[in-house]
Amino acid sequence: MPAVIFPGPEGRLEGRFSPAPRPRAPVAMILHPHPQGGGTMNDRITQALYKTFVRRGFATLRFNFRGVGRSQGTFDNGIGELSDAAAALDWVQSFHPEAQTTWVAGFSFGALIGMQLLMRRPEIRGFISVAPPANMYDFSFLAPCPASGIIVQGAADTVVTPGAVQKLVDKLRTQKHITIHHDEIGRANHFFEHELDDLMHSVDNYLDMRLAPDSPIR
């Protein structure tokens, strides 16, 4: 997984990029948790999501938001970080303009940024949101949510409350033309400390279904 440096809105951004193994391969971008909570692209959940897309033959990028690691700039309360994510997707697409489909995955704060990016980039056809912070941020911008995806939540999460995530899921499920999957992992805290395997089993089952040639969800 080669280390890469690419231009962002506030200077250089640092990432890890696995190029596509074949032409017209799909693209995936993985977004890390809150920079002010110690979140980086090397977070274990971010890395696990990255690895599953790499294994599936995606051109896959994970990167550090501004002010994290070797990425330039300073934390910008989500506004600048959304611009970073858009610039990162532009960079990947410059190598893969022929990509058939694009996915975004994020953990916690990264899930928020990923879902905001969905609204700006119609080429994103699927999302994975792990513990989206529905009790801390207003997700009403998903009106309507333009793509189907999965939301995975820990049942014992005290940072992002399961009840707030369930309300978000219920709201999204009232919308037409998308399908929202929702898995709650028993005993799991916000960091899926002992349940990372359960989390990834849920993610991989969902991707198996979505990426199958006969998937009911396009």
C-alpha cells in the first residue's frame, strides 16, 4: 500500500493508496474518525475497511484529514474536512476516470463526512457508515439520501448512542429508491474493542450482497 501525498484545499494531504488491479475497477475511499479524538487513517477500523475493499479489487484510498500526521492545515470542524474528502476523491478519479462505481466508508466522524460527500457526488453508489454520530451532528442534510448503504452500530456504544442511530435509520428508511441496512453488534462499544471481527463480518456480508452480479440493489 504505497504512501501518497496529494494536493488538498489547504496544502498537501497524506494517504495510503492501493491502485486498481484492472481497468474500469471500482473506487473506494475510507474516512477516519475525529482528528481531535486522536483519529487517523491508521485507526484499526479505518484500516480494516480499507483492506476489505483492496481485497475486492477496488482502487482504494485512505488519508489523513488536514492537520493529522503529515497532512497540512488545521482542524476545521468538518467543513474543511469535507473539502479534503472531495479533493481526495478527485485525486483518485484522476487515475480512474473510467471507474464503474464509487463507494465511501467512514467510522464515526468519518461516517459523517462520508454521508455529506454522498450529497455532493452522484457517482457514489454505496456507503458504509460505522457508528455515525447522529447524537452529535444534524444528519437532516440527507434529504433525500441519494444512495443505498449499511449503518453498523455498537449496542453498548456510549459515545454515539444506539437510539440516535436507530432514529436516523428509521428516517432514512422512509425515503424512496434507496435501501438502508442496519446492523447492531451486541456488546460492542464505540471502538468495537473486542468485536472488530463481528463488525467486519457484517460489512463483508453486506458487500458480498451488493457487489454480486444479481444484487437486488443497484
